[in-house]
Amino acid sequence: MRELLTGQPHQNPMAGEFRQFAVNGTRPGPPPPRPSRKPLIIFLLAIFGIPYAMTKLVRILAARAEAQAQAPAQAPGQLTAPLDPSTLTFARALYPFTPTNPSELSLKENEIVAIMGKWDQARALEVDPRIELEVEAEWWKGRTRDGREGWFPRKWVEVLHRKKVVD
């Protein structure tokens, strides 16, 4: 019917497409999509990136272990030498303190506490108050007269200064 109305002979579109494929060896239309580079990038990261990161991690851990070996040998949470009561610093509780976890020390108002250690937040470890008095720690470790030990906030207490003995 189309041939009758247009006056042109009917051509099958598949015949032209087949002729072009037979001559050129390619299909007509848009070119095929390019392959993705993501697998190549992931492969290169796995081959070179992971060993590099592991080497850096091992070096950091070795440096940290060496620094700990050079530091004075002390168990975490323990002071280097036994505490002598004459060298301890004492504090008086200004306000009652209610602990929120088992490692904290409950305090009553005017209760006397011996300062056994201080928490150094910069190095994330407990320091001996006899050696490093300049540490501005927010939490101190103390012991009450009845033997209870634990951590309490520095702002809840006032330090009691010893009277100088005149010879």
C-alpha cells in the first residue's frame, strides 16, 4: 500500500542493515559502551595500596612499642613505687559526689581523701602525683580513710596544703 501511495518501491530495513554488516563487519547505530575502569583501579589499590597501608601501620606500632619500652616499666594503673603517707597530698571534699560507675569514688562533704594518682588526658594514662604535680587533670584517683579507692573530679575537692615545720 505504501508503494502505491508514495510511488517508491518498498525496501526492507533489515536488508540494508544486513548489507552494511556484510560489507563493513559492524552494526549500524551508536558505538558500544567503553569498558569500566573501576575494576582496574580496585585491582591496583589492592596490589599497591594495601601493602603500603600495612607497612605504615607496622611502623607506627613498632614506634609505639619502642616508646613504651623506653618508658619506665610500670603496670597500667599502678604507681612506680609504694606510696609513703608523708609524701601524699590530701584534699577535702567541698561537695558530695555520687559515682556514676563502679570505678568512681563516692564522697561526702568535708571528707578527707589522699590523692593517689591523676588522669592525664593528653597521654591517656594515670600519672604519679608525686612526680608530675603540674598535670592539669580533671580526674584524680583517691583513697578515703575507710580504704575505698576510686576516681573523683578535681573540681569537687580543695587541696590541703601541709604546714611548714620550722626547725
